[in-house]
Amino acid sequence: MDDTLTLAIALMALLIGLATGKAWERYKLRNGRWIDRRKIQESPHYILGLNFLVSNQIDLAIEELTKAAGLDAPALEIHLILGNLYRERGQVSKAIQLHQSLLQRPNLSAMEQAYVLLCLGLDFKRGGFVDRSFQAFSEVTRLDPGNQYALLNLEKLHEEQQQWEEAHAIRQRLADSAPNGEKPRDQSILAFLENELGLQAAREGLPDLAIQHFETALDLDNQTVPASLNLGDVYMEKNQVAKAIAIWEQISKTAPERSYLAFHRLEMAYKQIGKPTNFASLCQRLIDSNSQDWRARLSLGQHHEHNGRASQALDLFFESLVHNPHALAVHQAIWRSLATLEFNPLLVRRYIELTHDAVFYLDPHVCIRCRYRSTELLWQCPQCHEWNTFLEERIAPAEDATQDVDMAETANP
């Protein structure tokens, strides 16, 4: 009997505790009176506003959420959402005004202050108020030192201002606290920032410091191609040609798809040491290892053309065209060769056949994050400011497309 009574009392205490917890979850004491927290969430205006937001009808979302906010004017979260929507609609001054008014509220917790300041920092950033954006994000990190959103925005602001040391320090801070799965990405970004620090040192006439930064970049990520290119450039300026060649040749092993970026440098360097045929050998090795490497064929063809072998050059240009009929550089090389060969009718007809369905790409490089297009390969996107996100957009040649269809049909009978 005593055990039964004890159990009943324990269950009663548990139920009371749960009920109290639920009541605390639902109600909040504000300015001496209890407010029903669910009042907004259960409001049809709130539900409609969220539905409009999901369907990207921002104006209607703002209208309904404004009505929902009227049910509980002191509610912080609804006003934060509204301010963010104003910013997304380009109404930056309205967003700033709303978020600043929230900061004036008494009794905000440190975390609530930090979140409002984060929103305000984004408002200032969107409006181009760089200094005020810096101040807002810095204040967030004072209130919440581990706030990754504030740290990331501070890093991007420093990058936009080319304040590479400050950006590097913040990225290192993020890397130190990141889980293991994210460390390779952090190391890659740190490598690009080290490369920028190396370029800065080179501009300031500090070649040894530049070399140190470029080598650190490659230690962090040996696929940081701009660091390899720039490190070789510094060695060339120091007349250490063999070292430069070794660095540039390494790109064909660590990042073969980017090896073409060192072609011109290598061709000039091989000539300087009296071994011009080394360039042809390098291109041929790349072609042998990747039969679809149209850039190696193009460069090898240009090498032959410069050395008076126009027919050999044109054959290689035609091979390049088979693998990428949309590259304007290949067409320009063919036009030059055809002119040199006095427009042999058979060769002209072959060119017309190969290019029947070609489309010239003037801006083939595309950022995989924001779809920004560029005529050249960029290491940092000028629109979304992410690092190493550009790929070359290609239309597959007809035979490749046929193979893809055949493979798809085989996989899905």
C-alpha cells in the first residue's frame, strides 16, 4: 500500500512538472502580465504569411505577418522576420529602422541582442554601409564569440576590402572550432588567403615573404593552383628558372585539369634553358593520360605553328575541335592556320563539317554557387565571394551525348 501511494505521488509530481513546463513553454511573463506565446503561431495571419513566404510571394507575406505582429506587438521573433523580409525586398532603410527599434527594447537577453545585431549587420551590408556593418558584426562576436554567421560575414567584408590578414585570422578561428568534416574546406580557403598574402608581399617588394606564403598555401592544399603559378613567378624573378619549372610542372600532377594555366610560362621557361622540345613532350604526356584534353592539343598545335609546322598544327586544332567544338580559341587558331595554308579547299570543307552545329562560348566559366558567368577562370566569385567555385561549362560533343543516352537506357531498361 505504501509503495502504491509513493508511486501515485511520484506520478502526480511528474504530471504537475510536465504541466508547469508546458505552461511555461506557452506563456511568458512580459511587463507584469502573462502573454500567450501561441497566440501568434495559431493566428491565421501568421500561417498565411508563412505560406506566402514559402511560395515566394514576399509582398503578401509581409502584409499577413504585419497583421500577425499586431496581435502581440512586443513579440521579437515576428519583427525580426519582417525586418529580414524588408531587406530581401530591397527596402533596406525600412529594415534598418525596424531592427534598430528592436535594439531599444529593455530586458533583451544577450542572445536576443546578438541576433538583432546580426540582422542589422546584414541590413548595413546590403545597403553598402561597410563601417556600420563591421561594427554590428563585431558587436555580435563580443556578445556571442562563437557566432559563425557573424564571423563569416566579417571575413567576407575583410576580403572585399582586401584586408587579407584580418580575413585569414577569422578563417583560422573558424577552422579551429570546425568539426573534422569541414576542415578540408577551411584549409582550402586558408590556402587561397595565404596566396593573397603572398601576392601582397610580392607587390611590396618582399619576395622571400611571398615565397613563404605561397609555400604555406601549397602545404595547406597542394591543389591551390594560383599559389603554384605565383610561386613560380617569384622564382623566375629571382632567376631560379629550374625551381620555377619544377613548381609549374607539378600542377600537371596535382591538378591536371588546370595545367593549361602554366603552359605559356613553361614554354617560355623551357626556351630560356635551351630545351624547347620539353614543352611538346609535356603536352603529349597530358594528351596520353587524358584523350579528351583539348587544351593540351591546342597548345601543342600552337607550339608547332610557332615553329613553322602549320600542317601538324592544324591537325591538332581539328582534334581539339572534336573534343570541344564550342571553344572560340580553337576556332581562332584554325582561322590563322587556314590563312597560313592559303585556305586549302579540302581543309576548309573539313572545318565546316566539324563546326556545323558549334556554338561559340564567349563566357564559358560559371560559378557553381550563384551561376555568375565569366570569360576567364576566377579564383573568387565577384558576386557570391566564394572561393574556387568556377567550372568550365561545356556542351558535350554529339558522340559523347549519344553514349550518355545509351548508358542511361542500359541503366534504366
